[in-house]
Amino acid sequence: MYLTYPILQTVSAKLTWSHYIELLKIDDPLERSFYEKECEEEHWGVRELKRQMKSMLFHRLALSTDKQEVLKLAAEGQIIEKPEDILKEPYVFEFTGLPQLPVYEEGDLEEALVNNLSMFFLELGKGFTYVGRQQKMVIGGRTYKVDLVFYHRILKCFVLIDLKRGEVQHEDIGQMNFYLNYYREEMNTEGDTEPIGIILGAYQDKLVMHYALQNITNQVFVRRYQLYLPNREQLEAEFRRFMCSDKENAE
């Protein structure tokens, strides 16, 4: 404790000794600083801190953002200023219990997420409020449904989430773009900003997504989810390569 926090003033009065026992397990000072800030600002209990450390939240956020933002992320925690700031890669849904099932459907995933909203909110991050599931839109006499709808109180916009059990297809991009157009024109009220669409799939073909997302003016994002905790060694190695390439580019 003394070696990590030799100056007493750097120890936060907002955190308990149990918090620091967990934080002292982290060797990297950037990673430890991030979790300290998030615990202070988001009032995480020790249980929430343990879950976020196991899910490698810092690494997932760092690898999803601009390289220049990593030091800021470590020093200030997660600051939400633009749609990209709410994204992770991958999302981790180990709390759903679905890994124990031999086969599951998209409806099973949706049901499990809604039944575990407190953990789902923790994974989504700050600012999300739940609107509903299977939200109906009647357009041209036909009924369409969005899997999950949230409202982000910081960005002041609707966030539409479409769940895919397998691979995200190019037609899923058009469908989400269709939903976003409707929400922008029919659901937004004064003060709301452009809605955000997130398509979560088990995997994706990056080349197909590259072409599918070109010239889409709405805020559509494709991200991967997994039902098990990420491999620490692999994510740390990827993060080190990420940081080294940033230094090389700077030189």
C-alpha cells in the first residue's frame, strides 16, 4: 500500500480498504488509475469493481477508442462526450447464464439481458436508462420492432440495440438505418440529439461491414459480444501492441 500510495493525500476517502485491496492487485498504473476514477465517480461497490476488472473494462475501452485518448481515459475515467465514447469491443455478457446452454436463440439472449438489467447496465456503462424491449413502429401499415431501446441521459439521445446470435449481415445495417430514421423523425423531441444504433453480433466480416457502413449518415455501429470473460493474456498483449504502434507512429 505504501509503495503504491506513498502520499496519503492520493488515497481517496470515497473508497474503502476493500476497494484498495482489489486495486493493489493491478500492476499497471494506467489501468489502476482508471478503476480508481470509475469507483469514485460511479460509486462502484467492491462487487462491481471485481466484475469490471475481470471483464478487462479498461482494455476494452482503450482498444475501442482513439489511441490519443488512452492516457486521458486512465487519468479521468470514462468521459462521455460523443457516441464512440459509449462503445466497447467486445461486450461481455457472462452474467446471462447462456454459456451453459448448448443452443440459444436471439430471443433467449434478449430475455437474459432484460432479466439481468443491473448487470447489463454495468456492462453498458454510465448514462443509460431503459426504455423497453421489442419497441413497435408502425410504418406504412406494417409493424416493425426494435430489440432493445435505451435513452442516454448524457448524450441526450435514443440508443437502439439490435441483437444477432451469429454473424452480422449487410442487410442488418440497412434495417438499423431504417429504425434510426424513424426515431429521428417520429420519436425525437426538442433537445434530443441524433439517435444511435448498435448492432451486437457474435462475429462479423470486417470487409463486408466496411462496405455496408459506407455513406451511412446515421450513427450506426457494429460491435461484437461474447458470453464469457475475455482472455487476459490476449487482451493485454493486444493492448501492448496498440500502445507500441502509437509510439512508433508518433516517432
